[in-house]
Amino acid sequence: MPKQQGRAFPPGPAAAAAAGPPYAAAVGLDLSLCMADWGRLRAVPVEERIQVLDETMWPSDLDDAYYSAYGSDGGWVWPPGQGAAWCAEYRFFSTSGSYRPHARAGTAWADMRMLAGASLREAMDDFLKGLIWDEDPAENPARTGGGGFFPPPADRWRPYLLLVCPPEAVPGKARAWQQAAPFLEELRGPFAAECEGWAGRPDTFEEFTTLIREWGDVVTEAARRGWGLVGLP
């Protein structure tokens, strides 16, 4: 099938790796999405914050079998121990852990957004910006570690964070989600017109909305706690 006129080809793997999110899917990264108490992280030196989050969420002496059996509450998996109650990982029900479905959903929104009604488009933009979509990828806060809250890229195995959403930005996203959620069905037509049948987009409208609703659950819970979000590759 020829590429639709006016829609650019996605970048190759080398360009994708340099570009950062949302093209991280091109290099096969996973997404580990955590909510965390920024106040707790501020007590840790900047250069150690990712390591501390890693070691708290995924202790080296525990394996996947433990996490499969451990109490998961609404998709949130909490690390063991009372001292670890300041962070949790969200495990998406609709994906296998890969970042690819999130990048595909973000690309779908970029394709269809101009066909959405103005109020729905504004709400979805506010909700998804910095999570799985950016109108200007150069402004994605993940590129700077959330404005320096997390350390800059240090090695080729973790070249950048996939997303950073500080606590002060989360309530606005939760409000935007509340505005958008009742009207998602209005996007069925725009999805069919711009995304259906195209590579690099969700296979179905239901796949798109299921993932979007999970992101709604994520921002709602993080806002309730006053915590931020960080996506680790």
C-alpha cells in the first residue's frame, strides 16, 4: 500500500535513537512506568535518583515470580517493605510491557487530532502531552530529565527517560482526562479516517481507547496521591 500523501515516513532506527521519545519504540524498548513521591526523591542526590528508584522498585533478590504473586492493586505493583511505600509500578493490562503500543497510540493521536472537535482536542492534548504525545517533541521534558530533576543520559543502555511528569503537572492531566473520557467515542470516525489499516498505529479503535483509558487511571491515581510519573526504559 503506498504511503498516504502528506504523511512522512517514520525515521530509521539510528534517527529514532537520536530523536528520543516517542520513537523509542523503533529500537524495541520496554516501558516501566512508576509513580513516585517527588519529596522522597528530592532527598536523594540527583545523580542517584534513578538508581534509588530502580533498587526500591526491583530489589535484586526478588524475581518475576514474586511480583506475579505479590499484591497488585488495580494494576499498581508495590515493592516490599514499609519503607518502599513511596513508589509503585503500573503494569498495563493491555500491553506486554513494550513501549511500542504507547508510541503507536501517540502517533495515532497526532494523525487524528485535527479531525476531533475543538474542546475534545484541547482536553486530549493536555492529557497526552508529555506522556505518549508531544506537539513539539523537542519540548518533551524527558529529554532533560524533567528539567534536571533526574540525571542526564549517562550510558547507551539508558540513553533517556521515556517520560517525566512532575507532581505539579499531574492534576491538570487528571482534569483533562475527566473532560475527555466521556467523549472518546467521538474519535471513532477520525481514527477510521486517519489510522485504520496503517502500519505503526493501533490495530483497532478499541485497542487505542483501552490503552488511553489505562493512562487515565494512571494520572487519576498519581494526582490523588500528589505524586509524579516517570517512565524508565
